[in-house]
Amino acid sequence: MSMVIEVAGLRKRYGAHVAVDDVGFAVTEGEVFGILGVNGAGKTTTVECLQGLRRPDGGRMRVLGLDPRTARSQLRALVGSQLQASALPDRLRVDEAVLLFGEGDRRSADRLLETWDLARLGRSSFASLSGGQRQRLFIALALLNEPRVVFFDELTQGLDPLARGEVWGAIRDVRDRGTTVVLVTHFMDEAEALCDRVAVMRAGRVVDAGTPAELIARHARSTSVTFTPPMSFDPAALAALPGVDGVERHGERIRVVGTNQLIAPVCAAVLCDDQLGPPDLRVHHPDLEDALIALISDPATDHPSDAVAGRAGEGVS
């Protein structure tokens, strides 16, 4: 598949503070690409450089083959965006906003309102919209020019779970329509649910990149089982089971850590013939949040290896 975004050696500093330091990655056509990391990692600065909103101090960027530093006007017709601090005047109605950003094209405005389930809210003011409805409106506005690439920055921050689910569905719809999506987020469940590939940033650098499954496999392999054992149970017996790396006691509860294969033998060990087993038994499989925590807390990621840099910038020439 063709590359729609290529970044290599991107740098941006604000005075003495280095916000983006030698960042590289590539985004392929039609995928949802996530940029992850804690607050201050450099995520927003990176995508603002890619949109031509900030001028980097060094590096190479191409978005749809164009350099955002010199072709911002051309990119404006090809790229859509929802910025982290997006807002509209409280009294502006939904239909007025779509007309305003759509340069008065009533037919296109009506079609967009129908497509994104906003027609029923057309005469509602921005101030009266719920969080999920506001974000759906911002998605619609970002897609007014039918862009080939769209940037979403912290799209679900501050939303309740129901509203987040609605916005996730809208993002999937954007991807299904063939638009390439760059999603900036610090919610790992969001990235795992939506992204085809991700790049993890720490202190302005990409410390690893790949599919969510690849990052989990590299940095968060341990499964854990926690439960309160029966009175007669000997926790020491668990340590010898296949796949078990450690057994911890926390008050009355026991936590067993090891490979994914440990679940069956541990559960068998705590189950009795005359009962269903501990009612508080919980199994935690490694997820993207575990991988992120491992990445940002690993001192080795202060200086990413050549192998990591290669994965992050794969496809960049």
C-alpha cells in the first residue's frame, strides 16, 4: 500500500525545551495510525508540524507527497483536522457551523449533516450539545472537504464511556470510507480498539512502533491471576506450575504472574470438586496499557536502539 505520510529526523524546540527529537514514522493509505504517549510526550507538536501549523527546526516530512512547510495551501484541500483545543461560539447552531466551514454550500452541508447523524440537531446551539455530539460535529467539520487524510487530536478527552463509544464508531466510519486517520491519544483502550498501527512517544522521541499486538508481545507478556484461596490451600504449590514466574500474597489474596499458558493450571489448582472455585478469581491478560507503562518506565528507551528507530520509520526514504 502507498505511503501517505513519511517523517524522518523531525525536530522541534521551544527555547531550551526539545519537544520533538529525531522522530520518524510512516503511515500507509487507509489505516488508522495512532500516536501515543503521556502528556508532554510531543504528540501534538508532531501532528501540528505535519499540518503546517508549526515549523519544525529540522527533519523531513511528506504528507501526500507534499512538504507541509512549503505546500500548506495545497494540503489544506487534501487534509482535515480536529485540533486538541477545538471549540465554537456557544450560540452558533450546528447547521450554521457546517455552512460556515463549508463556504455556504447548502447541498453539501445537508448531506454532511445526514451522514453524521446531525440533521436532527441542525438548529441546536453548540452550547446545548453533549460532549459526544460536539465531537461528532468536529469530525463532520474535519471531513467537509472530503480529505484523504484526517488528524484527530485527543478526540475523546473528557467524554463519558457512552459518548466515547459513539465517537469510536464515527472514527471507524471515517476509516471505512477510505480516509487515512492519524489519531493522537493517551487512552490505550482507544488505541487498541481503533488503530491498525501505533507509535509510542516518550520525551519527544518515538520509542517503539508497530501493531498493538506487536507492542504487547514485545513489552507486556505477563498474564496474572488473582484470587482468594480456600483456607486449606497451599500457595507454595503454585510456584512449581508450568508457566508461573512468580507468586505474591496481598493480604488474603494471591496474585500469580506468568505466561498466558498459566491460566489453566492455576485455575485447576484452586478449583475443588465440590465448588466452582473462588468467586473473586480474576484473570488479566496483557494489553496496550501494560506495554506503554513498560516502555515509558524503561531507562533503555531514553536512547532508542537502531532497531526501534528502524521500526518507527519503516517505509521512510
